[in-house]
Amino acid sequence: MKAKFSENAVNKLLDDLMLDLEEQDENDDIVSLDYAFKRAGCRISDIIVGMVNGGIAKRYLSKDPTKIGFARLLVSLCEVKAEFAPESPGLKRHEFARTLGLDRATAMAFFESGFFKIGHSEGRVNRRAHDTVTQESFDAFFREHASLAELARGWMQPSKLRTGLTRASILPVWACRERRIATFYRRSDVEAYRGRNC
């Protein structure tokens, strides 16, 4: 059975939540309750409870004169997501590409290269299924491997390092069009090479 609240109790709660709040325009982080609950995959009532309990501390009043009651409250989307959004099971295809700084075609080839465990997740808002690279497999790969760009940084030009590694019969585990950010070697192989050539 749902709890019922009197109009007076709801009005008092609203007054308490709005007490001494400054007015602010909405931006990328400071958003309405309606927008926040859709992005965080929770209910408006969850956000209100979070405000009462202090888990969502940053709040403001909208400057929009047409908004009244709870619709006038603005909250930090980052705080709401931290409080309610489930942890991501991994990186979706576009997040994978953005994280590595790769173009879409290169990123998709690497995504499906077999180096990563592929999982599936459902969008919090539209419930669409997405392929993801699990965070564990992503982290595990980069503990053992690094891009040519990263390995060469502060040491030598990437093209010279690639030439030296090739001459030493150290080949990349994965490469695409000889791009330094899309060419990956085992860290241990390159560290051993560096130890012999410093």
C-alpha cells in the first residue's frame, strides 16, 4: 500500500527543500528533476528522498517564472547519477572510440579484434541493447599493452621506435594503417628493448 501524504506535509517538504536556495539558469550539470530522473534511471521521488537525506546537496531554484512547485527545483546531474545511476558494465562502442581517440572504423575493428570480452547492456532510458567491452577486459589489456604513441612519448619519435622494434623482431599485437595511436605492443617487450638500447 502506498504511503499517503497530506497537502500540508507536501507543502512543508517543498518549503524546506527550497529554503534559502539561490536562483540559477539550467546548464549541462544543473538540471530539472524531470531531466535528472530520466538521465539517471531513477524516479523523481528517489531524487527528493536523496535531497532530504543529504545525498544530493547541490540544488537551486529555476529562474524560469513559468515553473512552480517541485518543477522549480534544479539539481546537479552529476550528483544524481552518482547516487542512483547503476555502474556501467563497460564501454559502449562510441565510448570505446572516444576513450582511445580513434576514428569509428578503426575503433570498431579494434573493438571486435578478440582482445576484449564483449558484454551487453540495456540503455537506462530507451532500453535499447548495446554491445560493450567489459571494463575488466579493457583494463587488463592496457595493463599489458600500450600504443606506440604512449611507448614513444618522452623517449624517441614513434616512427624511429617502430623501426627499431621491427628490426629487433618485436611486432605489434594489433595495428591499423600504421597509426601510432592504433598500434599496440606488449609493454614487457618494449621495456626489454628499451633496457638494451638506452
